[in-house]
Amino acid sequence: MRSAMLLAMLALSGCATLPLAPAPTEPVGLTIKSWGKPLFDWTLGPDGTGVYTYADEGPTKAFRDYVLKTKRISVGRDGYARLAALLAPARRYAGATLPCQRTITDMPYGVISWGATPDLQVKFDLGCQSAEIKPVHEGLVRAQDLMKSWADAAPVVETRPGS
């Protein structure tokens, strides 16, 4: 559901495309939050094994009443290559700032990473709309959808309270 909302927001941005960067060989990851609440947080290594954590509603179904559920996945090197290709448009901004024209407030935000150091990460805000970063937003939404589809088939290995 959130992925559909994110994709709909992308329709508001422009149409320019960026050349794809070579596929990275580091673990790739994505963290998406809204108002400080983690929505999704995942990593996938070059061998295709990864961890997918998502917020699930708690008993009251209120925004701040949630639990974090974690699943482990294994999709092979081909799965990793597919995911890395989806995040490739963002790679050119690693260690830098996305060109941002903030036009929508209160949108999800987060970090795309290719390892753990800041020079291998790029922060994003889906409220920033511009033709130049449309491929970045489209890629991260498609990557999130792909990871979710893989995680849907996996059992929950850990549940912990949300903050």
C-alpha cells in the first residue's frame, strides 16, 4: 500500500532520465521513514542474502502503535543484480545531496546505501520533486516493491516493539 502511494507521488515529478551506473558489489540497502517511524529497512548482500524489516500495525492500529517484523531472504546473485540495477540511478549521488525542489511536505524520507559509510549513501525525501531525480525515486520504489515481494514469501524471524 505504501509502495503504491510512493509510486503515485513519483507521477508528479518530471521525465528526465539518468544513465545507469555500474552495479555495485557492496551490500545495498534502503531505509524509509515517515515522521520518525521506520516503515521499511532492508539490506541485500552481493550473494543475494538479506534482511527485510518492516513496521506492522499494533493492536490499536494507530500510526505510533506498531511492531517491527524482520524476515531473512535469499534471492541469489541474479536477485542482487536486479536490485542493484534499480538503485543505480541514485548511486551517482552517493556521498552528495540530491538536487531537491521540495514541493510536497510530510512525505516519506530515508537513505539508500551501498555499504555503511556516508560516502556510500544518499539521503532522499519523496517530497522533493524534480525531473533530475525522478529516476532515483522510481528506482527506489521499484526496489522496495521487489524486496517486499521476496520477503512476502519468507517467515518472520523476529518481532520487536516499535519506538
